[in-house]
Amino acid sequence: QGHVRKAAEMMAKEGPRMAKEINGTGMVEAKTPESFFFFSRCKRLKGAEVQSAMLSQGVLVRDCASFGHPFDRFVRYAVRTPEKNDILISAFRKMAEESERR
């Protein structure tokens, strides 16, 4: 039970931090999740485009188009360790920078 408690505490801390940082990129609308999954609406690109841009950086997010319209503009990803979350946040930042150059 100690592991479960520790994981829940980490998720409670990391979820809001991730939402704040990822929202700051302007790429998706990330709301602090009730569980460990984010289900975020894409602002500039479709979910498949976000997934492709993230994958090119070695980061996996799920394109939610298979759920039907309007979920083609959503992606899903999970709260992980602080270090892995930092990688995800950095990938969103890089994607935002590249999007601005287009």
C-alpha cells in the first residue's frame, strides 16, 4: 500500500504541474486529470499531427481520432515520473516553437 500511496501523491503533484506547463505552450488545452490520464483538446493541429510531431521526438501520445468526431482533435497521455513528464513538456514546447515558424 505504500507504493500506491506514493504513486497517488506523485500524480496529485505532477498532474497540475503538467497541465500548467503544457497549457503554456498553447498547443493543447490540458485540464488537470481526475485520474492519471490527460485527455486534451488540440488547438493548432489535429491529434494525428500532434502524435506525429511528438513521436518524431521519441514521445508517445495517443491520437484519439478512433473515438470519432470531434475526438480527431484530441490526444491522450499519462502522468508519469517527474523526469518523464519533463521530457513530455519539453516535447510540447519544441512542437510549439516549430509550429510558430511555419
